[in-house]
Amino acid sequence: MYAITGVTGRIGGDVARRLLAAGKSVRAIVRDRKKAEPWAALGCEIATADLRDARALTAAFQGATAVFILPPPVFDPGPGYLEAKAVAGAVAAALRAARPGKAVELSTVGADAVQDNLLSQHTIIEAALRDLPVPLTVLRPAWFVDNAAWDVAPARKTGVIQSFLTPLDRKIPMVAAKDVAATVAKLIQEDWSGRRVVELEGPDRVSPNDLAEAFANTLGKPVRTESVPHNTWEALFRSQGMKNPIPRIRMLDGFNEGWLDFPDSGENAIKGPTSAEDVIAELILGRQGEG
């Protein structure tokens, strides 16, 4: 029995479907029981739990061969990352109490950085799970190429996409979301002991200009990238509703300054097979299909 959190989202849902396709039993863990019907129809056992509720999580993890932990994204955290600390405490308590056979936690590139930034939430969660009596795999994927979904509309309408990543020709580790799910599904079925950290990026590192080229190739028209001036970031993010944009700004600084990366520049990272151009093509074709 594989207990999967975040099953109503893209990564968790993809992991669950891959396990079902492999003939595995899946316990779909949902926060809202109303969203469980499609998974029940696929033959999943259903458990209801919030990742901040240790008691409910303990019941959801009980008797599981393996558990997949997918912390909910918090893009505008409060001071002190209390949201991440609540998740870390509840998940750690539940794993100690339920003692599943093993666990895989989805973390991020840069979770080992000492500088405070948005990804420090994963640093907190990793630390809370470090010494548990359960075999643990920490998967640290790179920047998701799929974040470029926000650029589909402007690329099609104006031929210009905005980038917070600079310089525009600087390549950073990126990965396709579907490669993350495929890797989770593979790792969670393996046997190991203790704690291991697995890094994951795509077949090639990607720059903002590379993304623009991928858009241009798929759309069949010129697309270029423009940098968003750093001195406008805070006001821009606040105008979009963020109350505490500094962690996000520090995260972007980390990628731009190079201190958010894998320790060996990805030399030992697993390389997913999906290219950035393939992801962009899927995003654009998907948007066209919706229209």
C-alpha cells in the first residue's frame, strides 16, 4: 500500500497514476473528501488528512509500505515560516507514530543553502525528518520548466516574455514536472536503509533565452526575453497581493547569484529525459487545445 499526499495536484496525482499502472495499491490522501471520488473510482483507498494534522496523518500512514510526502507550496509565507514548521512537526510526528515501511519527501534544489530564502521552508522540513526511524529518500528537483506556463499567453500575444532570472543567457538547472513524478514513482518502489538524498534535473541546463527560443520554435514566430528590473520586484510582488515578498526575492537572487544550485553543479544528479523545448511545446499545445 503506497500512501500518497498531494494526490489532487499534478505531481502527487501523476505519482499515484504511475503506481496504479504498475499494479500497486494506492491510498490517496486528500484534504477535501469531495475531491476523492475520481481516485476512489480508480480503486484507491481514501484517507482524509491535512499535512498539519499529526493525528489524521498517523491514521493515513498506518500500515503503508511507503509514504510520499509532498509539502503544500507556500509562495507568500509569514515571518518565521510557521506554515512549514507546522507541516514539518505534524509529518515527523505521524511518521514516528505510524512507522510506515519507508518514505519519500519532495524537497528542492537549494534546500541545503545556508542563506535565508523562500526555499528555506524545505530546509526546515528536511531537518525535521532527518533522524526518524523510517528509511527516507529526499528528492531535490531543480527549477520546474513548467513554471513557464505563465509565459504562454504573453509569448503568443506579444512575442515577449518577462524574466526574473538574469543574466538572460545564464543556464540554471531545470526539470520537467512529469520527470519529477516518474522519479518519485521509481524511487518509492526501491529498497534502501537510512536517509538518502537524490538530486534531479533535466537533460540540459536552461537559460531564459533558451526558453524564449523554445517558445519561438513551437509558435513559429520570434519570441524574446526581457529582464524585470530588480528594483521593481518588491513593489510588483506587493501589487500582486504578496505580504512578505522578501523570501521570494532572496530565492531569485540565489538562482541568479549561483548559491541555489546542486553542490557539485549537478554532476551526480539524475538527468530526466524531457527537454525544456518538449515542456514548452506541451504547454502551448495544451493551451491551444483548451481554447
